[in-house]
Amino acid sequence: MSRPQQSALWRAQLYGILDLGYVADDKALDIAGKMIAGGVQLLQLRAKSRKPRGILELACDLAKLCHERQVPFILNDRPELVPECGADGAHVGQDDVGVAEARKLAGERAIIGKSTHSLTQALAAQKEKPDYIGFGPLFATPTKPDYTPIGVDEIQDAQNLVDLPVFCIGGIKRENLPEIIAAGARRVVIVSGILQAQDPQAYCQECRRILESAGLV
């Protein structure tokens, strides 16, 4: 990972996921632009129901947009597409390829993130040497209906014991952001809250304001 990417990752507080389960393909680029304008510092494309080649054109367009705005662009579950579309990295889950294999597919300088669903998984993931971890879901979320919420009790331990950026995820919205920060979160991922907002840009701006006012990073 290059130094600018590394710096951007460690500075990031607000990670936005552009989930095609919520956003139509022809609206995705516009919504992504609003998310970035509102203060999203990492952007991920999630397209769980699509075949890899079916998202390549959109991924290329999003990579170009993100590079113009100097925001790292991450693909969910598609490390093999990273070199072709120009993404900065990939995010893998517990049931996907491991971090080493994802980095082999995406490129040695790619950002690789790993999902974790407990403190035990977070500590195990650290040994794989990803560039960051996702930690959650904190609350019930339609994005991950099969996952049991883990709550907020282990957030502080994850922050203290994992020497990587830890992004809390799962049911996080503007309304509960102060509660999550109070529990020890420094970085968050928001999905449906942003994508279902009437004004995604203003929503992101408000989330960034809450995060920055807490003096977290």
C-alpha cells in the first residue's frame, strides 16, 4: 500500500458503502459523488447478487471518481477485479478468500480489509495482516440479516487490542452515532442510513460533524 493510501486509511473516520441492493445502477455514480462531497473518506462498492463481470463498468467509473476526489475505492468480495478496474483494494469476509490470497489477486500494494464478528475473530484477523478490519454488526441490520448483533460492549477492547484501523459496522446511523462513539468507536461504516436519506450529502456531512466533534482521529 502506498503512503498516501496508508495515510488516508488511518485518517478515515467515515466509511461509506454503496450497496446496489439499495441503489439502482444508473443512480450509483451520482450517489457516490454526493457521499464523497458529504465527507465519506473511504468508499466501497457492494454488489452481493451480481456476477463479477457485471459490475466491472461501474467499478471502473467509481474508481475514476474516487481517484479524482482522492478517496480510496474498495471492492467488496472481488479482489480479482481490483487491477482491472483500478480500485485501491478489496474487502473480504470470514467465508471469502484469506487476506494473503486477496492481496495476491488484488496486488501487493492493494488495501485489504477483513470482516470480523467478535473480539476473537478480530484478534485472529490481525494475524492475517489486513490493512483494516470491520467489526460488527453492532445492531440488527437488513444488510446482514443472518448475523447476530454483537452489541457495543467489545468495541473498546477491539480498539485497544487490535493494532489496525477498526471500523465499526452494522445498523449504525446518524441517530445512534453518539452512543457508538461513547462506547469507544473511532471509525464507522454506514450503509442504509446514507443510502436511504433524502439528502445523502447532508447526511454524510452531519455524520462527519459528529465524528469530528468527538476528536477521535
